[in-house]
Amino acid sequence: MNLYSYKRVYKIFRFLLTIYLVIKKKNSFLGVKPLNAKDLKNTIVDLGASFIKLAQVLATRADFFSEDYLIELKQLHDKLPSMSKKEFNLVYERAFSNIKFHSFDEKPIASASIGQVHIAYLNTGEKVAVKLRREGIKQRVIADIKIINFFNIIFKPLFSHYTKNSIEAVIKEFSSMIIQEVSLNTELQNLKKFSNTYKDSNIKFPMAYEKFSCDDALVMSFEEGFRFDDKENIYKNNIDFKSIISILVNFYTEQMLIKGYFHADPHPGNLLITKNSEIILLDFGMVKTVPNNTRIAIIELIKAANEQDYESYINASKKLGTIAYEAPTSDLAEFTSKMFDIFSNNNLNSESMQKLAFEVLESTRNLPFKLPSDAIYILRVSAIIEGLGTTYIENFNGIKDILPILKDNLPKALGSKDSIVETIIDEIKDIPFTVKNFKATIKKATEGELKVEISDNQLEFLKKELSKNVKSYILSISLILSSIFLLLYDKSYKEIALGLFIFSIIKILYK
């Protein structure tokens, strides 16, 4: 298939143009109207893997899309037809040219955008799950990313400064993640590291068979369980779902706030529940590391939300990078107050709460909100976990029901030990280093070498302000020079020259 065919490029253009028009709330661009919500979803499914993944990320942005579009985007699943017999044979022969299975079922039990899963048996008798990468998927993804970035360059000038940065962050993060996801060698390493990092988490992971695996195929132990959304079997086996969701929330709290290494795709098909109420986590193509400064900002944000501390909430949002440093505090305080009112209202069910949240977000479209790349998958995971909770718990509220669990984990997230004695011992051990650092700071201050570090978000704001001021001064200096040139060229232009000179001075003094 021609990856750059006219028909495909045109569909990508319509997809991205629709995103632009919906975000900007415009009816058309150069006479072209946006696709409606259902047509947009169908176009995304037709375009395949890259666009399904991108749309799943975009579906976390309630500030980008109206409710009708979000409803359709959130229904997207990367369930696609399986590979043809010819494609299957190509991948199988390449992956297992020197390996023989006792048996291999060529009919897949699951077929997604990146690959499909088959049941097989090793010669030693073990039942295994074999994930095969789709033929040509890596080349298609690379081609899609190039086209997406090309159209983003075209549409970029049409967005505001903040929206432009948010969309660029989404595309950059999506491009990075999907390139990793199409490598099954990367997924193998993710699975091994994840299993080791969270071996004591009360969550079960498949066991990888590394010697049978390669970039085209990942061989794992076959895990039995019910899909997370299989209500019939979960209720039939009297599984305590409140306990399950509590374990899951605690697990993700540990991932995002304590260890800083998390599984970014916990949809129902990747979570199995056993008859013994065990949780099994599958599919490690999307695994993210949370930088320490982001982790601390999230902790501060959660603490402020739980305590309904407006100022701390806004400051933490600025640290996280979701709000620009130059944002007007009064407007943000009003927005935060409205959100806190929603979260603290015990009479709201999940549907009415979501409706109110949409109304608040709609009223703040012009505020300087941004979406840093670190936050994209955190938001997506949070939305998925809330969706899983509402599946089984009536009026499950992602903030009110999760915050108490998060609050209990805050001391641990900030580095505290399980007991007071352990914490005191750790603090005593740190005293020599604290004294040494204090002495070094005093020395640098007395020698005039003390430096102040600023965050990337502050640096971005300073660069933007500096650029704006420099441009203003350059214009003023140009006007002054022009006035001098006019006087030297012809003194009859002295009124115009004087006007230019006065205007330039006023611009400098009252810019």
C-alpha cells in the first residue's frame, strides 16, 4: 500500500483540520467544514493505528473538545481485522525461523492496531500467549508521524500561544510513545523491568520467554482471567469490586507518585480479574517514567485539592506546567473555586458532575492552560481509572473516592518510611549532607557565585517576555533612526520626523 496516497493524505488533512476547527470553535476553514463527531471517529478508525492512538490521547482534553466529540473519541478501541494469511506467514517465518512450537493457533484471540495475539504451546508443554507485530506497521507509523507533523506546521500559526504549545506537546509525546510501542523488543524490556519494580504490589504480570522473542514477536505466559468490564462473570463469582478498585488505585498511586514508573494504558482489555480476585496487568507497550519534579508537583496538587487550598492548587498547577506562569491569579482562583465546588458536592452523580465540569471548562477556553508532555498520559490514566470505577461503583467520583487513598500515600510519596523510627534514622543519616550543603551554599553566597535555578515553564515565560520586549525596543530604536534619517535627508520632513521620535519615546516609556 502507498503510505502517502492522495486519498490517505486527504483523510489525514480532514482529521487534523477538524481538530483545529473544533478547538477554535470555527464553522469552516477556506470553505471546508469540520467532520461531525461520528464521521471523525469513523475516519480515525479507517486511518488505523497511529490515529487511534493519537485520538485516545486527545480524548483526555475536555478543554479542547465539546461533549459530543469527546463521547465519540472515548469509544475508540484499536480493535481491527487480523492480518491476512500472507502477512501472517511473512511475520511468523521472520520471527520463528529457528523456533518450533508444539502447536500454534493461527487464528488470533485478539487483534489490535499494533499487533495480534495467538495461543501456542511450547514443546515443554507450557501454554503461551504470542503477540505478533503487524506486517509493515513500523513503516506506516513513521509515515503517519511525518504527515501529522507536516500539517501541524501548516496549522500551527492559526492557534493561540497556549493551545499551540499544548497540541505540539500532544503530538511530540504521541510520536515518541507510538515509536516505542511498535517495537516488541522495547515491550519485552518494559515487562521485565515492570515485573521487577512492582514484584510486591499484589498485581500479577505475565512471565516473558525472552529466548523465543524478537522485535516481531513477544512470547509470554498465558494468563487466565475475566476482562475488567466482564460484569456477568465478575458478579457471578462474587468478586469484591470495591477491594479490586482500591488495590488498583493504590497501585497507580505507587506508580505515579512513589516509583515514578507507570503503565500508561490500563484499559479493560489489559486488566484481567481472576476467580481469586487477583488483578493481572497485560500489554507493556505504553510505559512512562514520571520526572521527579513532575511527581512532586502532582503530590502538591493532590494535597491542595484535598485541602481545598486555592493558592497552593494554582501554584502546583504552574509547577506542573498546566497553567502558564503569567496566568491571572484572580481568573484562575475563580476557576479553581468552581472545580472545588463540584468535587465537594456529595449530591452529584458521575453524569451530572461531568456535565458541570464541561460547563466550567467551556467557560475557561481563553485562559492560559497548557498540557505538558509529562501530564498527557497521567491525565489519560486518571480518566481510564475513573471510568473503571464507575463501571461497578454507583456514583464513583474520581476525586472524592480516590483522594483519601492518595492522601494516605502522600507521606510515603514524599519519602517517609513506614515507621517513625525508620524516618528518624533516615533524617539522622542525612544530617552530615545537610550541613555540608548548607556550608557550600554560604560559601557560594559570600563569593558571589550563588546561582538560582528556574523551571522550564518559568524559562519559557521569561524567553517569551524577553522576546516581546526586545522586539518592542528594536521597533522604537528603528523609529528613532528613521526620524534622524528623515531630518538628514530633507528638513521639510521635520514634522513627520518629530512625530516618529515622540511616538518611539512614548512606546519605550509606556510599552
